[in-house]
Amino acid sequence: MSLACRPGCAACCIAPSITSPLPGLPQGKPAGVPCPHLDEDLRCRLFGQPERPAVCSSLAPEPAMCGDDRWQALHFLHTLEHATQPGPQPS
């Protein structure tokens, strides 16, 4: 079953870092910073455009990620972002 994006959420456009270049952001964007391509309704202005980064296109909403509300989605994605950051490897 496909899940639609929650209006006014934009958690997936805020919580994750994007390391690939974006229009206007050649170095990508850091985690926790809203993408500058969000409009006033928290919708992606690049949706469906070739300039949209592949990482954005590949991130599809699903119940575990989106939770019951925007705050649960932000928490889930923040936790995932933190868990996948490069760091010292265990010996």
C-alpha cells in the first residue's frame, strides 16, 4: 500500500542531510535545516523536476518513517540521520 505525504509535514525535507548538490546549494544541505526549495505550504518546488536530488526522489513515505504526525516523522528521521553518520569504526 502506498502512503501519501502528509500535508504541511516536510520532515523528509528538513531532518536528513543531503550531500549531493542542489540548485543554489552546491554542497548540499546539513541535517535539520529546511531545504530552501520548500514553499510556504512546506511542499517541494523541485518535485517532479530533473534538478530534484536522487536521494529525495528515492525517499518514499511509509508508516514507520512518517508515524502519526509531523513530530514523529521528524524524530524518526533525525534518529536515522544520527545513526547513519560516519564515525569511528569499532575495532
